[in-house]
Amino acid sequence: MRFTGGEPLLSSNVFKILDFISKNPNQDLEFAINSNMGIPRRNLKKFVNYIDELQKMKKIKKCTLFTSIDTWGPQAEWIRNGLNIEQYEENLHYFMKNVHNSSFSFMITFCLLSIPKFNLLLDKILELRKMYNFDNKQRINFDTPYMLEPPHLTALIADDNILTKLNLHLEYMFNLVDDNDINKFTTTEYLKLKRVVDWIAKNRYTDNELQCHRADFVRFVDEHDNRRGTDWKKIFPELENFYKSAKDAI
């Protein structure tokens, strides 16, 4: 049973369902929920108390929390405006420390803006695995599907310099693969990211289509800063030359 969104942990109906499960237990039930982890601690605490009790009483089998994030740090906050990475991480730790038979899964929508500091997210995943894996159980998972829409934010508008940076991240990940160490990356996880890199390299936009999407990228960035009060140049200094080149071509 999985609840997606909006934000399920702001809905009283989720807790009504948990009450129902408590009265009608199922030891084979795998309960999953999506959350942006920006919820007030009182909501998360209420959910954690429910789930921990259900597990201790063997009324469900396990719980997985899915969350969307595309990189780490201030760049992640810019991509998903409203995200507070400090609050996000504090809530993540609270969940993992207090729901023992649980797992946490990052849903990464891989886009152009994921690339500059993607290694930080890779490092964070390994850090969390060392903290929370036990009894040879993998409690920290992630997936890397690539963005297709909107085209002006996909990695298919990347230039050669950005693609070189992405390949460095892929090489970095490859050097941390060990299928015999649960706290490292698996070959499968590496191959999933390699699939993304190969897809980008083979399918980058060209000619008028590329120019059009890069122009839209510039317009999006400028409008985002104007409307949201953000600072693109400060947050993404690695992409400044790319931005200037795209803007000059408009």
C-alpha cells in the first residue's frame, strides 16, 4: 500500500487509514508513503509513532518512505523552491532513527541542474548507509530516472563541458562500487546512472531545437530569480559560462 501526493503527511486521511490497519492488521503488508520531508515535526512525529507501533505489534511487515530530491545543498533548494535542506535532513534522521524496520528511498529526477554537484548527493547516500544499515539490510535506496519534460531543463541541452563533468561523477561512483559491501554502491546502481549518461550523450538536442531549448532555459532561470527572489549565479557558478553562451545566442 503506497500513498503518493500532494503531501500525504498533511492529510488526516492517512492517519485514518493507519487506524484502520491497526484494527485490521496484515503481517505481509508493506506500507509506503511519499513525502517531501518539509513537513512540521509534529506531523512526522505522529506518523513515526503510528508506524513504529504497527511494526512492533507485527501489524505490518515494513515501511518505506520515498522522497524526491535531485542533488544536494543549495542547488537542491533552488531546483525545488521551498525546500529547506537542513529541515529535510533533520526529518530524514528522525524517521530513520525512530522507525527501525524501515527504509528511505531517494527518487532523483535527473536533469541538467542535477549535474554540477551530483557527487554531494552520492556522498550523502553513502554517509546515510553507514549510519543506518544493519544486519546486512539496505535501508537507504535511490533511483535515477531522467527528466524528459520540460525540454529546457533536461540534460539534453548540456554542452561538452557539462557532459565531461557528468562523466567524472560516473567515474567517481564507479570507484565506490562494491557488491560485497552494503554501505557502498552496487553494480546495478552504477549501471542505472551509466544508462542516463549514455542516453544524454546519444540524444542531445542539436541545431535550432537546441538553440530554442537553451533560450527557454535562460528565460526560465531569469524568471525564477525574479519571481522567487533567488540568485542563479550565486547558486550555480559552475554553469555561468553555459548560461552566458545560451543567452548570447538568443
